[in-house]
Amino acid sequence: MAVLVLLTTFVIFILTYSISTQSPLIARSRNFLTVFHQKNLTGHNYEKKILFWTPMFELSSEELAINHRKCLLQCDVRCAVTSDRREVSSVDAVMFHLRDLWVGGIGTNIFVPLPGYRSASQVWVLYNMESLAYLQGDLNALNGYFNWTVWYRKDSTISIPYGQVSDLNKTEIIAMSKHLETSNFFREKSKTVTGMISHCKDYARRYKVINELKKYIKVEMFGDCYGTPCKGNFTECENLLKDYKFYLALENSICKDYVTEKYWGALARNQVPIVNWKNISDNIVIPNSYINIHDFKDMKALANYLNIVGYVVLPTFPTGDIREPDIRVR
Ligand SMILES: *[C@@H]1O[C@H](CO)[C@@H](O)[C@H](O)[C@H]1NC(C)=O
Ligand SMILES: *[C@@H]1O[C@H](CO)[C@@H](O)[C@H](O)[C@H]1NC(C)=O
Ligand SMILES: *[C@@H]1O[C@H](CO)[C@@H](O)[C@H](O)[C@H]1NC(C)=O
Ligand SMILES: *[C@@H]1O[C@H](CO)[C@@H](O)[C@H](O)[C@H]1NC(C)=O
Ligand SMILES: *[C@@H]1O[C@H](CO)[C@@H](O)[C@H](O)[C@H]1NC(C)=O
């Protein structure tokens, strides 16, 4: 029954979670800047300056700077960003994206040229969102260069998880309870289980899990791994998925604190995420908001459970009063 509780959580969550997939960079950069925010520089006539030294995947350092400048317009911190390497001696922080450090290709130890200047007060920041399992290259070669890490992990200097929860204010709670009166997201969905995976080979062996599950319940997969990539834009791909009650939010590797947009995206689509993580604490995700495959003896047991949960009858919520519904199973 725990799963049903999440439906209230879901909706409360939807408002707070503005999906960042369209501009992940901006969302992340805002997180990054909170570290300066916490220091409350607003009262000081002082400006922090950040230099983007490397590109980030397909984004050039100049594009990174432009995106961050846009983001800063919405902040009340006095920060400046640049991609002009000649400014290296005057910046407070230099950002490096891990994957883009290896210009000679992963495993070659041929780095992008590093700044020649370094003051004792300047911090070099290593940014990465991949899990530990997928950190390629010789990391020892990077020892001693960086002062801070920006990563999803809680123990990084600046932790930027793929998603997080925040409280609704009073106005939002009222709007949400109104919304709940008229909507029943779960019932509105007509299909059962889906997922989207581009890489078949992974440490978590998702492919095996899904093949086994498919024997007992209808699973419709998308993505390159299944020969059905979504070629559309973000909205079109979301539309492909949103009519399913359950989303296989299986991570490609089981790592500390590693919960990605697969989980948060499922919640944002009002789906119940099916996860494969282990030992993820409740302060990283929403308690009772998911079904974990490891809680079942085998995939047959999971499929049976999904069939039950998928057909629970949900009552409508009373006005202005969010509480655990009285659940009947058909
Ligand atoms: C930041 O500092 C300014 C000036 O010292 C002060 O007015 C403001 O309330 C502070 N903001 C926070 C969030 O502490
Ligand atoms: C950053 O790391 C370098 C190299 O280890 C060190 O020399 C420098 O003092 C550190 N800077 C800060 C601000 O911690
Ligand atoms: C509640 O949050 C909304 C943003 O979702 C904001 O526009 C509104 O001003 C907030 N209301 C209060 C009372 O803080
Ligand atoms: C996505 O594609 C659809 C149809 O091609 C179009 O109507 C819509 O405006 C596009 N959305 C975005 C965000 O580009
Ligand atoms: C589980 O996570 C906690 C903290 O989140 C950690 O202290 C503990 O060592 C982890 N256990 C395992 C088996 O990884």
C-alpha cells in the first residue's frame, strides 16, 4: 500500500520540480552558484568570477558562459562568468568538465592544456555527473589539481543531485489540493510498463532484468537499445512515455547516491518509478515514491505486484485535505 501514498507525494512534487531536461545546464549552474549564495555576498561589494576552461560535451566554453550569464540574471548574487582564458589570473574559480579534460581521448592521459597561472586563493573545480562506474581514464593522473568537486554525490564539495524535493508554500498547497480534486493521474494512464534505454551494455545489467520481467508482464521499451529510439524533441519523447503507469527507472550502475533524471523524470510524468538502486537513503529520494526490484524474490513476483498496484481503485481526494486514501483492491 505504500505505493499509493506516493500519489499524494507525486502531485505535491510536480509543482516543485520543474523538469530540467530542456536546459539542464542552467538548472545545474544555479545549483553550482548556491555555494556563493550561502556565503551571502549580496551585502558585500564583491564579485566572484568563474572561468569555464573546458567545453562540456557538445557545449563550447563560450556557450557555457552564455547560458550561465542568463541564469545569473535570475539570481541576486554578484557573480561573473567568462570563457576567456586570458582572464585566468583574475578569476576566483576555474571550471573543468572531467570528460573534456582528456583531449587525446579517454585513456591517453593527454589533457587539455591546464592554466599556467594559479593563485593560492583560486579554486579549480572538477565537474562531472557520471557515476563512479563510468569515470573513464586514469584519475590518478589528476591527483592534486583540483580543490573542489561538483558532482551528484553528497560528499562532493558542491552536491548537485539530478533532482531534489522542496516544500510547497501555502498558495501552492491550495492549488495542488484543487488539482487533486479533479485529477487522478494514475487512472488516466492506460498502459502499464515502459522504459527508455540507449545503451544496452551496462554494469547493472538492465537488459537482463527487463527481459526477465517481460516474461510476466507487458513491457514496452524505447531507445536505441531496443531499436526504437525517440527521434522527436523533448515534448514528443515525453508524450511517448507518459501514458504508462510504471517507468523502469533503472540506473546503468549501482553507485552511492546515484539517482538520475530517470527517477525524477518518471515522477514528473506522474508515473511510479521502478528502480534498481541499493542503499539509497531517504534524504536523497522521496520515501515510498518508487518500487525497488530488489524488494522482490524475482521478476515474476514483481510483475504480480505491478498487476495489483496497477489496478487499485483510487478515491478522489476531499477538498483542501490531503491525506492517505482509503484503498480498495479490485
Ligand atoms: C545578506 O547580507 C545582507 C547585508 O549584510 C542582508 O541585508 C541580507 O539579509 C543577507 N541575506 C541573507 C539571506 O542572509
Ligand atoms: C587548491 O589546490 C592547490 C593545489 O593543491 C593548492 O595549492 C591551493 O592552495 C588550493 N586552493 C585553495 C583555495 O584551497
Ligand atoms: C509561492 O510560490 C510561488 C511560486 O511557485 C510564488 O509565485 C509565490 O509568490 C509564493 N507565495 C508565497 C506566499 O510565498
Ligand atoms: C516539438 O515538436 C512538435 C511537433 O513537431 C512541435 O509542435 C513543438 O513545438 C516542438 N516543441 C519544442 C519544444 O520544440
Ligand atoms: C549504506 O549507506 C550508508 C549511508 O548512506 C553508509 O553509511 C553505509 O555504509 C552504506 N552501506 C553499504 C552496504 O553500502
